[in-house]
Amino acid sequence: MGKDKTIFTSQADDSKQTPVGSYRWAICALLFFATTINYVDRQVIGILAPVLQKQMGWSQIDYGYIITAFTGAYAIGMLFVGRFIDKVGTKIGYAVSMVVWSIAAMAHALAASVFEFGAARFALGLGESGNFPAAIKGTAEWFPKKERAYATGLFNSGANVGAIVAPLIVPWITLTWSWREAFVFTGLLGFVSLGLWLWFFEIPERQKRVSKAEVAYIQSDPPEPAAEKVPWLKLLKYRQAWAFVAGKFLTDPIWWFYLYWLPKFLNSRYHLDLANLGLPLIVIYSMTTVGSIGGGWLSGALIKRGWSVNRGRKATMLLSAVLIVPIVFASTVSEWWAVLLIGLAAASHQSWSANLFTTTSDMFPKKAVASVTGLGGMAGAIGGMLIATAAGFILQFTGSYLSLFILAGTVYLLALLVFHLLVPEIKELKMEG
């Protein structure tokens, strides 16, 4: 690997400065690629929804139930996957997750009814629930705190790239062959990610490709005291855990809404068919990539300029929440204004998300990070279940997206208020025991 320009000065001898390698960024690239595939797989059904709804005769409520099956399984998976990853390690835990979600993605090709699609989505949700707990834990293992938000923003932008790649390839595969091949091909991509992961990933101390200087730089934060695994009930004794859980519960459902209902919104409101959905979706998710990386960079830059972690994270989250508000007008404007408003909101969500995720490693010891992330992901998936079912009924009986966009535009400010009340200052938690 090439060398970057980062200089690490050891505390033992301030006169010696050692160039630090860049292998940690290769790990970030692995996390980015896996997250991209993860989001390609979950995005396929949203893009195909107008086609499948017509061919299968689904109602809006049927579609809502299918999406609820995924988010319900995602919530169940989040209840256990963080603990599983903490127990078996990031490498094995992430690999198991990739295998499960890739097989489940391909299984959609065999579905022929609402129940069968729901079953395939349920299996996909179980597998995909491992992505973020594993990626956040991997980031905590490979990056010092001052780089984690930026690294999180980078790998988290894979969600946006996946959402860009999906509308590029899924319509083409479907129009060339059929929707069944679209599920098979995208599912197979997961095994490519699996091979790269198993070949290149290991924790820093065991990775022969990384220099000793880089390992020292990665571990340059003050050492954390040795601690036993933290039970869930013990985690829930801490306001910091509840703050993260509340933030995910309130805001994750909005991202689920974008993923699964946005193609249907563009189809019903502006009459865009499968061949014409691609460009608006690509514009929206290209904007989200900028938001994900920019949000992580901004808070990191503020902290490097002397801001406290608390001030840097919350200022960036506040800016993100404010920029989301204009989406309340998305259903009342012309097509490309709607695309831009949704793109700005989705980009700001990813900025928010990158910083919210990073607060777990700001506040908790590494051994608890995946478990806390899993609890938050479970809460976000429960919120996703609620919005999927509610959206189905709202659209079935009103045909209007207005109330859904009003919710999307206002909930982040509420979430930040709740987070701040629970955690007035973001700082490292001294856990008992």
C-alpha cells in the first residue's frame, strides 16, 4: 500500500515522527463496497415496485406489508446481531451477514405471491441487519476517534452509491430479461464482496499488511479499561444508549420511506415509468453521497479546529436537521424541484446519520459499540415497520404524500432535541464493572 501524509508522533519520543501507512483506508473501502451491495439488494424491490404492483396485483397496503416484513426482520436481527458480532468478531460476523443477505436477495426470483415476497424480504432483513453494527465496529477497530466520523461518512456513502447503482442496472436487466434476473444478478454481487472481505480484513494487530506505525496511530487514543461484555439491560441503564436509540427510532424510518416509496411517488405523481425513473433517482442519491461524506468531514474538521466533540457533532446534526425542513413542499412542486428538495433532504439525512452513528464510539468502549449500534438499529427498524404500514394505509385511502413529507421534514429537529436532553455533553462514558 502507498503511504499517506499523516504523521504520528509517539508519546515516548516526541522528536521522532513516523509516516503512517494508509491500510486503514483500504478497510474503509471494503466497508464502503459491502454497504453499497447491501443497499443495491434492498433497493431492487423499490425500483421494481410499480412493475410488480401491476403484474402481481398488489394494493398499496400489500406493498406496505411486504416492506414491513423486511423492517420487522431487520429489527429482530438488530436485537441479536450486535451481540453476535461482538462475540465472534467483526470478520466472521460480517461474513455471515453477507452470505445470508445474498442468498435471500436471490430468493426473491422464486416468489410469486405477497406471502412469498414477504418471506424473502424477511430473510433479507435478517441478513442485512449485520451491515452497520459490523461496519461501525470495524471503523472503531481501525480508526482513531478523530478520523471515525469521516471514515463513517465514507463507508456510509456506500448506501447512496448503492441507491445510484441500483437504478442504473435494475431497469436495464429487467427490460432486457425480466425482474427475476434483476434479483439474481444483484444477489450474486454479495459473494464478490464476501471474497474481498475474507481476503483483506483482519484486526490491526493481526493484519500483516499494515505497518507498526499505523497500528500505533490507530491505537493512539487513551487506552480503554478492560471490561467484560456489557449485557443489554446494563446498556439500557445509560442515557447515552437511550439517546442513540431515540435518534434512530425517529429518523431511520424517513430513510426507509425514501428507499421504498420514492420510486412509487415519482411514478404516481409525475408518471415516470421504469425506463425513466433512473435519472431522478441517480440525481437524488448522488446528492446524498455528498451529504454523507460532507457531514462526516465537517464535524471532524470542526473538532480538529478546537471544537469539542460535543459541539462539533451537534452543530453538524443541527445544520443537517434544518436543511431537511424544505422537503415538506416536495409533493406540491414540479418534478425537478421535487427531485432537488428530496435530494437535499436525503443528503442531509446521511450527514445526520454519519454523525449519529459516530456518537456510539464517542461515548461507549469498543466492546460495546456493536451492541449499542444494534439496539439503535433495532429501534430504527421498528420505526420503519410503523411508517411502512402507515404509508400503505395513508396512500391507499388518501392518495396523497403530503403528510408523509411533512413528517420527514420535521422529525429531525425533534430527534436532536431529545438527544440533547438525554446527553447534554457527548463524552466518553466510564462504564461500571
